[in-house]
Amino acid sequence: MDPAQVYSFKVWLTMVIVAPILQALANQLFLHSGDILSIAFVKDYPLQVGVLIVLTCPLGALLTFMITRMSKEGTAILLKKRVSIAMGIVIVLIFIGASLPQNSYSPLQLAVMLLPFLLPMLLGVWICRLELQEDYEDSEETDPQM
């Protein structure tokens, strides 16, 4: 399997696992609804992750396509910067589009809804290790054991 595809799967899975926890924390802190320490949250967490897996499959596929395509053009750091900028632009456009109608959400409500999904994805982009084909070739050339 292509290392860029494995990397994009790790980034997507980081978002799917961490986002429900951040969403509950943000709701509790800013909107004063829900309780992250409740038994109901613990029981509902696997269901929330399952729903996120199903609903964000297109996002995971798009991320895999985008990262695999961009991985052929540069280094790992450059790829991570490009993906971060692209995700930031998409979130800003969604934020602007959702706040334009008259009966829209308040900026705080939008931030509480969108940022818990953006932050773990950006965290996944920068924490997960991306090893491109050039990295493998460079390490083989400099490896003294071979």
C-alpha cells in the first residue's frame, strides 16, 4: 500500500476518534450543554464514532486522493503545509457560507461545531509520520549497514 494512503487514513482516523470528545468538551464549556463525564457520553461514544466513520467516508476518500496526488510533487513537510492550508481554506469557506443566511448560527455556535473537527485533523496531519518514496530511497542510500 502507498505510504501516502496509509498516512491519509491515519489523519482521517485521528479526526474520527478525537472529534466527538472535543465536540462534547466544546459544548459543555461554551454552550453549557451535555456532560463529558457522564455515563451517557461513554455509552454513546462508540455510536458517535461509528456515525462519523460513515458520514465522513467521502472526506476520507478526498483526503486520500488529495494527499496521494500531492505526495508525488514534493517533500513531506511541503505536503503537510499544503494539506493544512487547504483544510483551513475549506473550513473558512464553510464558516462564511453558514453564517451568511439571516437565520444562521452565531459565530460561537459555528466555531463549536466546526473547530472540533478541524483541530484533530490538523493535529493528525502534523503528528502522523509521512514517509514518501523519496524518503525510503534517501535512507537506503545513507544506511551504512547495506
